[in-house]
Amino acid sequence: MMIPEVTVAAVLLVGFLAALFVHDWTTRARNRRLLYVQLAVFVAGGLLILFPEIARRLAHLVGIGRGVDFVIYPTVIWLVRESLLSRRRRREEEERLTELVRAIAIERAQTVSRALR
């Protein structure tokens, strides 16, 4: 049986996870499915924080030396993915905004042109 390693850092990190989830639950209440996935990820993260031996065992099982590396590698990959997706979304939004501003400018120019005739 594993005993949780309750340290100040562990308590702060688990508390931070809980606070993030409560914040997202209260502000993003519309997308419940995503919140349940987030809850599952946060619970898994909390377990790995409180029981680092689980991460160590999983890391050794897949040939990674340390448990922290087992957690960090996929996290870095996920963050790079999110960064690329965010960049793409921002570019698409900028393009839509440009099209909207152009359409408004053309509409106003046509309105002014009609008013001056």
C-alpha cells in the first residue's frame, strides 16, 4: 500500500488544481463534457502529486528514468500543440476581423455615396 507524500508543495499544488477546476466549473458551465475531461486530468495529476511512486513506476515501465520526466514529456508536447492551435485560431480571427472591417467600410462608403447623389 502506498502512503501519500504530503508536503507543503504537494498541498499547494493540489489546492491550485482544485482552485483552477472550481474557477473553470463556475465560469465555463456550458461545456460540461470538457469539464469532466478536465476533472479526470486534474484528479490524475493530483494523484501523481500525492503518490509520486505511481509516476516512477509508470516511467520505469515505459523505459523512462524518472517519474517527473514521464509527466513532463507529454505535458511539453501538449503545450506545443496548444501553442500552435492558439496561433492558428488567432490568425483565423484576424482574417475574419479584416473581412468584417472591409465589409463595413464598403457599406459605409456606399451609403455616403448614395447620400451625396
